[in-house]
Amino acid sequence: MNACHLLSLRTVALLVSLGALNVSQVQCSSSKEERASVTGGSAGSSSGGSDNGGSDDGGSEGGEAGAGGEFPDDACSQAEAVLNECSLDTSDAECDPDWEQDVCIAECFAEATCDGLEAIWADGDFDAADEVDPDLVSCYDECDELMECDDGQTIPRSWICDSAADCEDESDEVGCDWECDDGERSIPEAWVCDDTEDCDDGSDEEDCSA
């Protein structure tokens, strides 16, 4: 994805897009690890986060909302606070408060359960997250369309053709034949002029006849 963005991930990739709220996850890295941005990336879970999704200092237990108390106004900071309360590592995550997709995903994270966040943040497993927190997955889908790999695995659209295989069958890196004008990414031909900007420079949606 990019890192493509945290939180895209477009990276990256990419979490909140969220995360650490250095907020820039919107970085598009070539590896899932580097792109732990709100996108749920592959940031690891800290000790204690995988047993019940709750933290020892007031975090919610699995299945309950992770947020508690008052948060700063910006969505990225709110998402980071929830991830921390759920004992999830945000040290490598970034979330750009000026990037619409990052903010959108951060808002989803801020209202999510610890169980759902752990599935996406620590494991990048949207199918598992859908079983424990379908609202989170539905919300994420609104921010970064979820798509199926050839083997049925679910990943965000921004993770496709980001030079990092996220599908177990690596089908997300097949058919990436159309190169964006900035040379930073290649996308499937079918994504050109589909009313969704997939190139960072928006070149895939330029010169499209009505």
C-alpha cells in the first residue's frame, strides 16, 4: 500500500493510517512493516495486547470500545490514544492529519474495539477483524475500499500494486501494468479513469473523456 498510508497505509501501508501519529503514514513504503500506518500495517502488538485486547492501566477489555476519557481534538491523536489503551505498539505508525484517508481511518480506529484493532493493526487480518468488530471493517472499507485477493483474502485497495505482496498468493502484485506519470507506482489498467485516484499525482484520472 502502501505504506502507503496508516493508517496506507498510499501508503503503507499502509496506520492510524494511524498511528503514531506522527501522522504521516501516509507514507508509501515498499514493505508492510514500514507501512504500519493507520492502515493497519504490521505494527506489532505489545505484551498483554493479545490476551484480551485490554491494557493493564484502564484499557478496555476485548469486545468493548478501546477509547476512554477525553482525547485531543484531532483524529490521529484520538486513534493513537485508543491503540495505546489497547496495548498495541504505535512506535512505527504514522498518521497525517492533512491526509483525508488517514483521518478517515483514524476516526474508525477511535471508535473500534481492542479485538478488532489487534486483528488489523498487529496482524493485518481484515477477515478476522470482521468476525469480532464488523463495524470497524465496514468503516475502514468506506475510507479505503477493501478488495479480495484471488484466494479470497481481504486487503485494502491501497495495498494493491504497491510493490509489496500482501496477499498470501501474491495476486495483489499481478497485472500492475499502467504506470503513473510520477513513476512512483503502477496500477491495473482497469483502475484508470474509474473515478478513484490511485496514483499519488492523480494522473490515472486525468484526460478521461466523459
